[in-house]
Amino acid sequence: MHSTGKIARLGQRLIDGAAKSLAEDFFRRFEEELQRRYPAAAGEVVALPAPTASAGLSVWVWGIIAVLVAAAVHLATRG
């Protein structure tokens, strides 16, 4: 069911903007963290060390966060 009222459209635009902003912020920070942990020249193939529990957030946590952000963006932009 789609609401077509002015308030509903405004709310949808706010949700879309917030979801886009959150996704952009997440992926920017994710990229920064990857660059901090694994500094390498662009396009260079390197063997990455196995993640450790003391390395901050584990790879699984980052993966789950990425999936949740992608799902939120998808749900917010369905239309």
C-alpha cells in the first residue's frame, strides 16, 4: 500500500535521504578502515593477514553491517 499524501511523500524523501547518507557514511568509513589496516597501492594484489579478535571489529561484524545497510537502503528506496 502506497500513501500518496503530501506528508507521506515528505516522510519518504526524508527516509531516502537518511538511508543514502547512512550508506555513504558507512562505506566511506569502511574504505578508510580497510586502507588503514591494509595500505597498498591501488590495484596491487596482496595477501591479507587473517583477522584477529584484537583487530577491532571482525570481518563478520563488518559483513553483517554491510548487509544491514544494504537492506535498509533497499527497503527505503522501494517504491
